[in-house]
Amino acid sequence: MSAVDDHVAPAWVTRRVLLLNATYEPLTALPLRRAVVLLLRGKADVVHGDPSGLVLHSAGTSVDVPSVIRLRTYVRVPYRARIPMTRAALMHRDRFRCAYCGAKAETIDHVVPRSRGGEHSWENCVACCSDCNHRKADTLLSELGWTLRTVLVPPRGRHWRLLVAAEAVEPEWARYLGEPAA
């Protein structure tokens, strides 16, 4: 392994910032660098700073690292009928819990296996722990006598578009996303 492989970027380099519209509705999670540019150009204001109090310094100014920023002017968001299904969004929908036993979910399972005609859709995919996924394998729930803990429906709400792209959600974001704080 070379020295380049051992290099790990500081946490602030990969940090994401929640961008809110002027009406406080969530738009996206953007890189810290883009958020700072919006702040310095006067296009956004800080709503919540970084809980650890990080500050970025340059030769002429310093900026508190934000966690949530809000645009000063309203931006119209085009309507999209269906939210794309991604692993991150599916895990958020199922609250990172196995749909069969309630343990911590690590994988995704097709309720009706694809080999038996099941689709890759919100209505057929669930978050699943690896034990249940292995035990279920290529069988139907009725064959095992299992039941789902919840009804499978596509998520609704604008914040789900944000969760599709976000790997992790900061605790300060919860009130804007309609989720309980972690």
C-alpha cells in the first residue's frame, strides 16, 4: 500500500450541507464548498452552523461551517411524479430495520424474488438483515410462513428526493425532513 492509499480526506472535505428554499423546504444536500460559495456571494444565509464549531479561514475572511443554509430568493422546483428507488432511500423508508424481524438492515430483499417475476420497485423491495435475506433466499413469504412488518408503499414528500442522494442525514436536518432526530 502506498502513502497515497493511506491518505484519508478530512471530514470537512466530504461534508454535505442541507440547502433549503426560501420557504424552508429542503432542496438538496450540497458539498460544503458550494454552500460556502453561496454564502459568500450573498445568495444564502446560515440557518444552523456546524455543531462542532468548525471555521474556514482565508487571507481576507473567515466563515463558520454551516450545517443548514437557506436561499434568500425562492427557487421553483419542477414536479416529478415518482421518486427513484435507490438503496439509500429504501433504507430510509424502512428506517434501517429489517422488514421481517426488525433487526438492523444491511441488505435489500425482493419480497417476490426476481427469479419468480418480482419487480425491482418500491412495492416489492424491503430493507433486510443478512440473516433473514439468507434464510429467505429464493422463496415466497407464504412458503416460509413469514409476514411483513409494514405495508410497502413508495415514499411521498419532497424531502425524499433529498434522501435519494444523501448517504447520511445530520441531526440538525431532521426538523426540515420531517424525521425524528437520530
